[in-house]
Amino acid sequence: MPHTALITCSQESEGLLALELRRLLPDCSLVWAADGLMRVECDLAMADLAAIISGKAGRGSIFARHIAPVQVVLPDDASVAQVCNAAMSVCAQIPAGARWNIHVRDSERRAAVESAAESASDPELRSRSDPQVLVSVIRADAYYVGMADAAHCLSTWPGGERRFRKEEARISRAEFKLLEALEVFDLRLPASGMAVDLGAAPGGWTRVLLEHGLDVTAVDPADLDRRLKGHPRLRHVRMTAERFRQDAPACTVVVNDMRMSAEPSANLMASYAYRIEMSARRQGANDANAWLGIMTLKLPERGITSRALLDLIDRCLDILMGAFGRVRARQLFHNRSEVTAVMEGLAQCD
Ligand SMILES: C[S@@+](CC[C@H](N)C(=O)[O-])C[C@H]1O[C@@H](n2cnc3c(N)ncnc32)[C@H](O)[C@@H]1O
């Protein structure tokens, strides 16, 4: 019997997701159920589908943000009682003792469906931040109700929309991109050592790196936010990343959020990798596997087809794979006209 799942992406990336899914899931039926929501029908079990989409079994999808399982489909004019009953029957199957959460994509009926779900499962075990099981009730061209292991859903946030609390100390909205990348790619920044931040101004990423305890060399011709002035572990180098490359210091983290086209930016990261490795060797302190890079690949917003965009991203990832041990990429909730790539380890030393 075929299985159904709903895959979410940003509305601007629908063409890209469709192309990726056709490549990754050639034997599945793919139909848009709503804006940014693709219905997938195939013979794959949820765990296998998740492995393909997340890249555990190959390159994976960059533009999928969330996978919602479907066990019950109701017509889009189903009554509240019908939707609540479906949610209750699914929730009754949550394994005993499992932390769970429910996402309801229907603002009018959210309260009624959530309270029905809680009546059918253990409300004490409902966990919004760390669920083991996710129940979804999604209103699109029909009502879709389902439950899955949270590890198979790509994100435990509704539709992959990771929202952070706004802090007074925040310097730029860009900070959220770095925080989200650390979470989505399950990365741990080292507690000390040197980080280089390319295209650092006004300094949001720099602030996050300093807060983690790293020394930061912030490279940008533009000014940093005045709140960073005089920070004892910060050095601001007022020059372009291309010029600074000659003097790149030995470091364990390089981040790059430069306003620069994706391909030259990827090439620059690769050339930094070689120089950083050489500096590290000179200093006899080379743990190449501990090396971490995070960058945004800025994509053209107009005048390019989805296929050409995917080809461009592929070329960038190939450039990065030539220089780094492991490369992954996703479009995060906080990415606009860009994707985030993460590089772990230096290729030469593997
Ligand atoms: C999107 S902003 C970076 C925001 C930053 N990540 C934050 O969290 O505040 C892009 C920055 O890239 C810088 N930039 C553009 N080209 C550059 C280059 N060739 N070298 C260094 N910085 C560059 C710009 O001056 C700009 O400050």
C-alpha cells in the first residue's frame, strides 16, 4: 500500500524542491497540496523517505524543510468533530512514555484539535521543544493527519519554521541564520580557539561566536556595531576577504556570510582552507578533522531557471567538496535567496 507524506519548502523554492524530489524520488507521485507543501505518495516507509530526503542515503534535498507523515486523509470540508476524531485516533497510537507534540496547520481549529489530542494521549508528556513523536494535522487541499518518529521529520518545528526569541543584545537578524545552522546541522562550536568571520559587519555572527568563547577575527571593510567595540577577544580587520586571505591565521572555525555571488564565495572558502591548513602546519597545531566552516551561498534572485540554480548549487558544493572533508547544505527558515553550507574537516588531511 502506498504511503503519503507532506514535504514543506519556502514558497519561493517550490520549483527547486520539485526538481530535487523528481531526482531523488523518481518512482513517487508528487502533487502540490498547497503553497510550499508537496504531497508525496510512494512505497517507501517514512524512515526510508526521511533517509533519502535528509541525505543519509546520498546527497539529499537542500530545499525540503519538514516532512509530515499522513495516515488519515479527510475532505477539506470535514467537520471539526471529524478532524478531532482523526487526531485522537492517531494520538492513541503514540507509544507509552514517549514525549510527543502536535502541529496543527489550521488556525481556526487549532485549539479544538490540540485539546482533543491531549485527551487521547498523556498531556504531561507533551513537549514542544524536545518531542520524540510528532503528530501533524494539516489543512491543504484536504485534511491530512499523521504521526511519525520526530527524527524522521527533518525539524521538530511546525513546517520547519524555527523561531528564536528576540534578545536585546542581538545585533542583526543574520544571527538567527547562524543559530539555526548550529541546530539544524547539529554542530557544536569549540569552546575556545580562533574563528574567522568573513563579511562580518555589522557583527551578528561575530557576537554569537564571541558568546561561545571563541577569539574572533572579523573581516569586513564596513563598520561593526559599536556594542562590539573594545571586546578583548575581537580583532576587526578592515579589508576584503580576498586581500586578507594572504594572512589567514590558523583557526578552527571559518564562517562566511559575505554579500558575494555563490561560486566566487565557495572558491574563496576553498582557498581559505588551503591557507589555514598551511598556517596550522607551520604552527604544528593541526587537527584538521576538528575544522568547521559555515557559509551562506547567495543565489541570484531573478533571471535564472530552477534547473540552472540547482546546477549552480551543485557546482558550489563540488568546489567545497574538493577542499573539505564533509559538506552538507540546506535552505534554512532564516535563509532568503541563499542556502547554508556546512563544511567539516579539511579534505587534504583525511
Ligand atoms: C549580510 S552582511 C553580513 C551580516 C553578518 N553576518 C552579521 O551577522 O551581522 C554582508 C557583509 O559582507 C560584506 N562583504 C561584501 N563583500 C565582501 C568582501 N569581498 N570581503 C569582506 N566582506 C565583504 C559587506 O560589507 C557586508 O557587511
